[in-house]
Amino acid sequence: MKRKIITTSDGSKTIQIEEWDEQYHSKHGAVQEAYHVFIKHGLSLFENRKISILEIGFGTGLNALITWKEAGRYNLEIAYTGVEAYPVTKEEVKQLDYISELNAQELASGFEKMHDAPWEETIGLTKNFTLHKQQKDFMDITDKEGYDLIYFDAFGARVQPELWTETLFQKMFNALSENGVLVTYAAKGSVRRAMQAVGFKVERLPGPPGKREMLRAVKIDLDEVKS
């Protein structure tokens, strides 16, 4: 499918799939969305500890880059896993120019290393941030209780409804440790119900620019529920 670089409302860029009229990040602001959904309502819940993060849709690497940039603020040691079926090209990464957008020249070589890193290998970017990329279909995820936080950033249900079903959310539930958190930009009622059906406790939160709401789901302590 044909992809092109577009500029979003906050001045940052993203990739658009023209056939679907679908973007890798919000057209209302790629960087704003990443900070609002994944940092403010996800990463910020964790401080002063080691955590493991699973990203569903590594894509452009923007969420990973921002997470790495913000790790020091929360005093976190992060093991980051990004799953992607169709990697972006080096030329697309260059055109997106996220380093300049984030004013993060000190991370430029590390961001390049993120995209150059071999799939299925763990690399250390700094002493407090490792990255492990997996090139595979999301349906092939079989991890059990391996993650504290999931960034669920798949393409929208309008174009890929199979990614927003009980089947995939069961895999996400299984992959999280007890009391682990999943955050996503999505807010559809069908998505919320699919999450709840597999055991998540789900809350609606104010959405990023261009969206009224988003969802955050927690793998709650089952013993706590029964008591």
C-alpha cells in the first residue's frame, strides 16, 4: 500500500496510508497524541523502578523515542519491546525528522540505532533503556505476564477491526503482569466492551487533541475483585 509523509496539526509529521486514509499517528498532532496517551496516561503511572513496555505497532519509533526521552524524568529503567509487521523505511524515518521536532539532538544517534537494530535482538541504548524489536503479526504474540505497560497503537478499528477484538485483547491481558496497564487512543464502545470481556478494568479518560476520549485498562488483582 502506498504511504506518504504528511504534516499534522501540531507541526510534527506522520505517515499516511492513502488507500485507507489512515495515519500512523493522529493528524491532529502526532507528538501531542504520543505524549497525551502514552506518557501522561501510561508511563507517568510508574516511577523509580524497572518496568517492561510492549508497544503494539512500533511503526515510526516515535513512541519509543519519547519514552526513552522521558525515562529520566520518572527515574525508570525500561525494557522496551516493539512489535511491527511492516517496518518503515530509513528514508521515511529521515523525512519524519522527529529528532528536530522534539529538540532532542542528543538522542539522534540512538534513534538511528533503534531503526538499524536487528529484529529479534535486544540492544542497549543507555544503561536505563533497552530495545527489543519483533517483526511479526500481533496475533502471534504469546507472552505471559511479561509486561507492566502496553502501548496499544494499532491502526484504527475502521480499517483493521480484527485488531480490536476479544481475541487480541485476551493476548494483551495474558501478556501483562498483575495490575499491569494498557493505554490506547481508542474510545469506541465496542473496544471498551471487548477489553472488559477478557477481564480488564477499563476507564475513559480525556482524549488527545481531536478526540473526546481515550481508554486505559488495568489487569486488576483477581483476589481483590473476589473480596
